Amino acid sequence: MNIDFTYQNPTTIYFGKNAIDNLSSELNNYGDTIMLAYGKGAIKKIGLYDQVISILEKNGKNIVELSGIMANPTYEKVMEGAKLVRENNVDLILAIGGGSVIDCAKAISVSAYCEGDAWTRYWIQYEPVDNKIVPVASILTLAGTGSEMNGGSVITNEEVKLKNGRVFPANVNPVFSILNPEYTFSLPTYQMVSGIFDMMSHLMEAYFSGEDDVTSDYLIEGLLRSIIHSAKIAVGNPTDYEARSNLMWSSTLAMNPIMGLSKTQDWEVHMIEHQLGAYTDCAHGMGLAAVSLPYYRFIYKYGLDKFVRFATQVWNVDTTGKSKDEVALEGIDAMEQFIKECGIVTNIKELGATEEMLPLIANSTVILGGYKVLTADEILAILKVAYTA
Ligand code: NZQ
Ligand code: ZN
């Protein structure tokens, strides 16, 4: 445990089939005007929209709606929501959807009363938030990002072709989140497995850095095993409640600062994916998977012991008679096999990338890195592998 830390998480989680029953009592804690923020219609198809409207009406709330929040939410949409919040004096933003809707709600929350340009202040200069923060709550319909219990908010600024994320302090976390795994049953397999790889990637980003003996690494290995196990069940039977529950809770834990506490971390896969997403608008988890395979094959030798540990502890690779390199690579091969079994995309051309985009993506990617800090040329080489995979 080499790095000091402070950990705070104020989000109340209501988990399970009857979690929505807690909405009414929670609403008593906030004022009269609620902004309902949601995407392009999935919540209407599953009846959740009608159910929530009826609960809000029973509680005598004024309802303001922000609909049409797109996957990979744009700064323009954030500004539309911020205006609505100011005009209606919104007391609580209730986000219903996946990570995009919840991230957008948090961005609206910090931007509505921001003086000056919120994009520059909060997503470029990473300034602390010094203005009023409108409380956000969430009802989750897609497991993957962990946005329901963290301060993360990833926003795409289409004008400058940048997808930037940041983790705000805990006072931007949702104040409460309602997690009913049944709400995820209607997800197309494509979105379900994209979310599954996203949660795995959050754990790997924290894992692949550092040489010290840290509790977080043991937690990550356990959580990865749980996700892999439940993913296989959920892919075969998407309405298996236990598997979907395990995935939903694993995802909340995975992208929660708790899994990376006291560790140095990597996050380069996410940085590359964010720019891939800025250019292609691809599903986040799919982009991560396509980048991860060539990235990890490129950097494994710089963190060999950790990749050996990953192979043995997460993928049960047998080490008998094998070199460390062989074991490490077998671990990555096992992950590729899993990715393919789930139907996760491994080729960025399939995700909308063109050859001309590759240098633009590489040159605009933020460079972080764990075992190896890449150059823009190395990122380009990784993208080229992902393009021809
Ligand atoms: O628009 P609707 O109709 O709601 O459809 C959505 C959307 O098309 C659909 N969907 C959601 N729940 C559904 C459903 N369809 C049927 N049934 C349901 N129950 O799924 C599509 C994708 O939704 P989206 O919210 O975009 O997916 P996800 O949860 O993967 O969020 C991705 C965004 O989160 C960011 C990503 O970069 C990306 O912008 N991230 C946020 C993080 C955070 N807050 O900490 C961390 C992550 O690393 C990630 O970067
Ligand atoms: Zn992610």
C-alpha cells in the first residue's frame, strides 16, 4: 500500500427487483421540480418511463424532460440541458439510462450555473467545481460504465473532435441510484457485451501498473473472474437474473475509485478509445476491446510479472514448462478467445474507423500509460493492428 488515499462515496444504492419502491421516499428529500433525463426511447419500450412519470405525479412533482440524449453525449446536449435547468429552477436531475445519460446529467449538473465556458473549465483545464451543483440521481438500464456510483462524466465536443472524461469529486456522484437487473434484459446483445468489456477494461486499467503488493489487485482479480463467469451465462441466457445481477453490481464496483485505491494505474486503452469514439461514435466497450488486444500484446513485456499473474489468476493458464513470455501471451490469448465467444468486435474498421482517421486519432490521444508510456507513433502502430485484425 504505497499511495495514501482518501475514499468517500455518498451514493445510496437500491438494488434488486423492487428497488424502484424507494423512489417516492427519496423524492421527499428534494424540491418540487424534477428533470427527467433519458435517451432515445429504450426506457419507453420497457415501461419504465410510464412507471417513473406516475411516481413523480403521485408525489406532486413538476416534470421537465430532456430526451434524446445520445450515446457518447455531446457538449451541445449538455448545454441544452443546462439551459432547461436554469429556466425551470430544477431541484433534481433524474437520469434514466446507461452511462451516456448519467454522464450527461452530471455534466449538466456542474455546467448549469458555471460562469464561463464549462467545457474549457471542467473538461480541458480540470478545474475544481466552484458553482452550485444540481443533485443527480439515476435509474440504470445498462451495466458497464459504473457512472451510477462514481463522479465520472465523459463528454464529446464535436466542434473540436475531442471526447474528454473526468472524475469529479464525490459531491457530483448520483445522490442515489436504482439498480434493477431486469431493466437490462431488453438490451441488444451488442450493447450488453460492450458493457461487459467496459467493466473488465476498468479493472485492467487499474491492474496493469505498479510492482507493489496491493489489496486492490486481489480485488480486481476476483471481480474479473466473477464477470467472466457471469458473462458466459448471460450471453447464453440474457434473462438469467443471477448472472445479470452479478454483472450489474460488478460493473458498479469496477469503475468506482475503490478498485484502484493506493495503486498507480494505466488508462491508456481508455484514452485511445475516447479518441476512436470522437471520430467514429462507436460503442465504448467495443472500441476498448479492439484496442486492448494489440495494446496489451505490445506492452506486456514491460510488466511481464503482472501479465503472468493475470494469466494464472484470472484465466487459469497452466505454467508448467513454459517461459514467462509464453504464459503472459497465453493469458492475452485467453482473453481474446473470451472476447470472440461473447461476440465482441475486435476490428476498428468494423467500428467505423477509416485509414485516414488513424493518424488523427493517434495524434489527438492523451498519453498516460502504466508499464509503458507510448509515443504517438506507437499508438498509431497499435491502431493499425486493430484496423487489420
Ligand atoms: O438511447 P436509448 O434509447 O436509451 O438506447 C441506449 C443506447 O442506444 C441503449 N440502451 C440503454 N439501456 C437499454 C438500451 N437499449 C435497450 N434496453 C435497455 N435497457 O444502449 C445504447 C448505449 O447506451 P449508452 O448509455 O451510450 O452506453 P454505456 O452505458 O456503455 O455508456 C457509454 C458512455 O459512457 C462513457 C463512455 O465513454 C460513453 O460515452 N463512460 C463513462 C464512464 C464513467 N461515467 O465513469 C467511464 C467509462 O469508461 C466510459 O468512458
Ligand atoms: Zn470505460
